[in-house]
Amino acid sequence: MPCKNMTAARKLCIPGLTRNASDFDDLAPKIAATGRDVITVSLRGRGRSDWDPDYLNYHPEIYRDDVLTVLDELGVRQAIFVGTSLGGIVAMATHGSAPERVKAAVLNDIGPELAPEGMARIAGYVGAGAGAGPAASLEEAAQRIRAVNEVAFPDASDADWLVFARRTFHEAAAGEWVLDYDPNIARALVELGAAPDLWPAFASLKATPTLVLRGGLSDLLSPEIVDKMREVHPGFDYTEVPRIGHAPMMTEPVAWAALDKFLMEID
């Protein structure tokens, strides 16, 4: 995205566990239209990024090093990290080890603790999806995505699910739509666990502007976890997005209003 305001910190958008940079295809232009520079990334093993031959490298600390390498290559000393789910874990991990690189953090439906029911659901669909084989059409891919995610997006239309499918699958051959991530991510999730202990990294954000977004229907970031986060970091901004589960796209009116206000206060 072209930068219109060279004094503003760049916004680094990092997607979730099986997601990729296309999740920000609607959000990034909205941010850029306000005169802010935006960087979107696909973590290793997703989207256009290469798959890692060693699946044990699918780990938040490796992702942290990857995004710092991206920023170094772009000559960006400091950024505002906008992280959805795993992307928020990467933001916290980065601040925990290199706080000078994180000007502010947006944690989208993620915290330093993960609700067990949400983790069980995610582990189930990541593993099942990896072994399901290709879909015969984009429409079939959309049906698969809808079956797993409709609980999180009860108001999504048929057209919305097709968009979601196009951002989750790619057409490897005619009539063969495959998931746009390395299936070994499921193995890493089982063997390595979801994340290291993130409470110290989250506590380190206490002096850093932080916005937490929570989907009102989320099964991963519970109200109880948010309350515990408040005890550690009382000053973070917080917005709940109604009728959305894990995770908001951040283009919802309530989410976008909160994000835009937060960025305006920082820049």
C-alpha cells in the first residue's frame, strides 16, 4: 500500500493460524485510505509464503523472527502490530523480546490465554481440513468452510462464504481446490501446543498502547480471560464486536470505528 503519511508508523497486519494476507484485502485499503501505510504478511506455510520442510518451525517464536526479518528488509524500525488470533500471539511475542519494534498492538480476538473450548474446535478443524482432500469446486469449498465457521459468523451470506473460501483455498488444478496452508501446521499444533506462556509478554505491553477486540460470540477469548488481562494491563482499549465469533475481520462497523480511533490517537 502506498504511504501518504510518512510520519505515521507502518501498520503490520498478521493473520491467524491457517489464514493468510488475503484476510486483509478489505481492511488494508480502509487503513490506507486514511493516509496510513500498511504491510500485510502471510506467515510461513500459508498463502504465497513457502512451506517449511521442518514442520517444527511452525511456532510463534519462529514467526516472530520472520516478521522482524520482513521489517528489517523493508527498513522499518518500528510498526503498529495488528494481529488476528495467531497474529496477535506473534505481536505479543515480538514485544516480549523486542519491545522497541512495537509502537502499539492490536490484539484481534486473542489474549495471553486461550479458552480450551476454542482451542479444541480449532485443533479439530485444522486437522480435519488437512486430511479432507481437495474440493471439486469453489462452491464445495465454501460449503466446507461454512460448516466449520458458521457458528462464528451466523449472519454471513452465501456470497460472504464464497469470498471466505477464496481466501482459504486455491485452485491447484482445474476442479481441484486445496487449502492454502501446509497441512503439517496441524502436526505442529498437536506436538508443540498453541503458544508459549504469553502472560509475561502481555504484561510487557502495559506501557504500550494496546487495543483488544473481541468477537461477542468468541469461544477463544472469553470474558473471563479479558477480566484477567485487565488485572495485568488495566489501561488497554477494548471493544466487543456483536454477532461475530472468532475472529472479527475488523471491517465490521464497530470494529473499524474502534481501530480507526485507536490509530488516530497513536499517529
